[in-house]
Amino acid sequence: MDLFDSNTYPLQARFQSVSGLKPGARIEMSGVKIGSVEAISYDTERYAALVQLRINNKISLSEDVIASIRTAGLIGEKYIKLEAGGSDVQLKPGGTIVETESALDIEELISKYMFGKV
Amino acid sequence: MKTHFANRFRKSISILFLPLLIIAAFGINTPARGQEMTNAIRKALDEGLKVLQDPQYAGADQKVAQRKAMWSIVGGAFDFEDVSKMALAKNWRLFSAAEQKQFVAVFSELLGQTYIEKIQAEYNSETIAYAGEEMVAEKRGVVKTAIQRSNGPIPVDYKVRKRDNQWKIYDVMVEGVSLVKNYRTQFQKFLFNHKPAELIDTLKAKIEEGA
């Protein structure tokens, strides 16, 4: 129960990395804002980032929705992009999005695939 | 006081490293308990790797035979209906029962062709390291592996789901990027203004192109 925001419901999602994602970041589906990031913490048991999301009440999401962390433009703000699934099972308030794609660390990838060879 | 502290420190360090040594000595190749998901897919992956290394397929004219042999082994670890459903998402319901069946057949063939050809072309005696597994929801888990390359490991995670008491792969994440997601985006775009039958034909044409 969130006393201040009755138009949204909570969900959570774990990502291997959220680097650059900030509380308040947009959550989009088909480019439309449908929610925002409420809080980000570190899950010490799963060694992953735990993100609390708030989603517009009118939007119901199936359990196989995929959440990806994306960058607006090349150097813009990080946001979460949701891609609708097809399952008949809907996520309940407080539920967890299991299918997630982490923030791509471009610098790490470049150094690994371009300069990594010794 | 100082030496006492140092001694205790040293002792705790050695205790910390003891489990690592045990893992290094026995852990890597022993299928341990609590590795149900890893064991379920490992046999197929390891056997696929053996076919890849088999000198019998070294000749250029043997590549198609090798690809087919590998796919018949590795493909068994996947649940292609699940992969197809995940990739088509809500569009799955636009397909008739017959189209769904056709789609699963052509999509799995295309996946096998595309990825195994890539692996064949790039393979340079890499091995697979198994890095643990984790339940992520009821009947869903992830098996973490890394392809050991000379210029650093490539993390590859297999998402698995338990159906009919068997763990099968429904998605592959390379460097954290999802295979299913890649196709879900493309299929969604295509089916926005094309019919399911057209998608099936397009995938068939892709297979022909590559064969």
C-alpha cells in the first residue's frame, strides 16, 4: 500500500547491472511512459541489483514480460523498456519480473572485444 | 597485541581460502548435488562440444553434416515451443494451431542453422565453464556458464523451465543480452503489418538462403 500514489502498483525486478539507472527513471512500453523507478538497492543474496517499479494501474503485465535497461539516445538517461509477453498469467501487485536484460556496459564490451587480446 | 591480531588475521584468511581450494580440487568436473538444472543441460552441451571438436568433421565438405549432428544433440536441451511462445509473445495467439506447429519447426531450424554456423566459424578450441545455477521463480531458473576464450570469458546464461519434470532451455543470454528478446522485438515489428503465414514464409526463405 502506497498512501501517496494510488494510481500505480508496485513490481520488482532483478538485474545483473543497472549502472546509470536512477530512481525516478521512466518505464516505457512502445515508447509510452507507463511507470517509473521507485528505488534501487543491492540484493546481497542474489548478488544483483533489485529495482522497485511503480506501474500505472491501467496497465496489466503478463509474467513473461521482458524488462531491459536502455539509454535514451547514445549518451542520454537510462530508462527501463518493457516488452509485453504473451502468457495468460498476469503479474500481481508486488510481483517480480523474472525476464530481465541488464544495462550493457559499452566500455567494458569495447575493451573486451577490441583490446582484450594479449 | 599487534602480532596476536596478525595471527588471527592469517588464520581467518586461510579459513576463507580453504573452500576455494576444495572447489579447485574437486568441484569443477563433479556433478554435485543441488545442480539439477546444470546437469539437465550439461550433457547435451558437452556432447555438442565433442562433435564440434571431432576431427572427422574437419573438412569443409563436412560442415553441414557436423551442424546437423550438433543440432540433433544440443537441440534436445531446448523447449522450442516455449522459445517460440516467448519470442512471439502475444502474437502467438494470432497463429492457428497448424501455423503454431509450423512456426515452431521453422524457427527452431533457423536458430540451429544460424547459431551453429556461427559457432563453427568462430570456434577456436574454447571450453565451457559451469558457474552455478539459481532459481529465479517457481519452476524457472538460470544456469550460468562462461565460454573460456583466450581474450577473456564470455558469459552465457541459459534460462530453464521445468515442464513434465524436465528442465529445458527457453532463452539464452549472451553478455546479458536475451536471444528471445531480440526475436520478440523483430517479430512484433513484422507482425504489426504482416500475417503469421508471411512470417513463416520469411523464416523459410532465410533457411533456404543459408542452406
